[in-house]
Amino acid sequence: MQELMKGVPEDQVQKNCLHLFQACTWDFGLEKESLHGRRINFIFALKQRNDGKINSHKWFFQGICKYIKPQYTLMLDIGTRADDYAITKLYKHMSANPDCGGCCGEIEVDLSEYKSLSKYLLRAAQFYEYKLSHSPDKALESFFGYNSVLPGAYCLFRWRAI
């Protein structure tokens, strides 16, 4: 969107404008019998201005979910790629544990795509720092059955728990 708005003065860019695109599918082409007959509603939202992640969450939870009242909401950042059946595993966990308000998968950095050594080392350092700072905290919180914060890049929430 920013590329389309190049050359337009900042004061002429409309605030609080969201473009929504929706698609609904059945079964999603998955072969597992437990997933047949599942309706999946995809909504792609494009903000007119980039006003940050908190603004995006406000749009999502107060502007969209408040009205469509979904059973579950999946937060997946742009550039985050879920492994095969990762989202299915989150869904199954939520279905099997009705008291669970949210769950998340493990986030890892794909180091296979970097051809230059400097980019590889930078990503590896970021991944190492992330693992050192988050893993002990999350393991301890999980031990007591409570996570204070789910990573916004990849998590599934039960709407009624929010």
C-alpha cells in the first residue's frame, strides 16, 4: 500500500481506512478425515496506513471479530510460514481442551534460503538470541499451565476467551 501512496502528502492519506477481502472454503483440500466438512473463512485486511501492530490488532479484534464472532482467531504475521499441518495441530489442541484460551506454535528462522554468509550469520544470531530469551520463560510459564503472552506472529485464540 505504501508503494501505491508514494508522492501523496501524509496529510492527504486517509486515516482509519481498511480494505477487506473475504473468501470462504470447505475442506481446504486437506486429506485428513477429521477436517472434512470444516468451513474456513479467510479475511484479508489491508490498512490504508501502517499505524503499527497495536492498531492492526485493534482493527482485527474490535472492528472485525466483534461483529463476525468467530470460534477461533488465527494471528499470522506476514512473512511467517506455518509448517504442514501446524495450524491443524493448533485447532485440534483447542478442540480437545475447551478451557484453553489460546495456543501457539514454535517460531523458528528458516536459514536455508540465505546465500550470503553475512545474511546467514545475522539471521542465525537473531534466532539464537530469540531462543535464549524466550525459551526459558515460556517453558517455565508452561510448567505452571499459564502463558502470559502468546507470540503475535503465530497463535490461535478462542474468541470467547478474549
